[in-house]
Amino acid sequence: MEGMKDQLIRRLEESLEDGYHGPSMYKLIQGLPIDEASARPLSKRHSIWEIVNHTAFWMTICEKVLEGMEHPAPGELDDWPKRGSTKQEWEESVSQLGKAADALKKSIKDYDGDFTEITPPSDFSYEWMLNGVCNHNLYHTGQVILLRASNP
């Protein structure tokens, strides 16, 4: 039987890599030109680049919560980091997404608490938070699919 840590890590990997849901976030952004990553084909919506930074941001927050940081209240943080403007900065954002996922996987492996405990000061468990970040990854993968399909 698969343990909780293994389940959470597998779910995180599936949310970014090769899940059953269709193209993965990683496949959608690998080799994506900077002009498409920066584009806003749907007015008043975030760009793919902003979505990549936002997704990495929340995985990093979850990593820090597992390491003892209090979970921030909704709206407490600016969770849409600014995007850059150069090809090198775009490549760094793509790399950072993978690094954030790897760091979160390591934090899950190293966590010695009970995943069913509540994350202070929130009212939800560590397990719920981690499943939530996986759902968040999938939600934003869907947005990237729509943005790529909408980009002329």
C-alpha cells in the first residue's frame, strides 16, 4: 500500500507532468517562445508567463508551510509575481517552476508531522493544502491550454 507521502508526491508529479488529464504544464511551456509566453490573447487575463510564476509561487508557499511557516491568509500576499521581459528571464521562470516542484517534493518527503493536522493559523490540514496546490496546478494548466489555443 502506498503511504501518504508517496501519494502526495505522485499527485504533485501528475499535476505537472504526465497525468491523464491531457498535455502537462511542463510540455505546454517547454520551448514556448517568449512572445507567446508574454501574450495576452484573452483581454484582461494573465499571460502564460504570469501563470507559470504564480504556480511556482504557491508551490513554494506550501513548501515553506511544511517547513514551519504559518499559512498566509487569502489576499495577504501578492501571489502574482511580475514577469520579466527577456528570453533568459522566461527560461529562468520555466526552470523555477521545476525547482519549486522539486523543493516541495523534498519537503513532503522530509515532513515528519501528521498530514491530517491543521496548518496554523488556517482551518485546513496539510493534506488538504497539498491536494489543493495540485488542483491549483491543474486549473492553471487548463488556462495555459486555452491561452495557447487563443494565441493567433
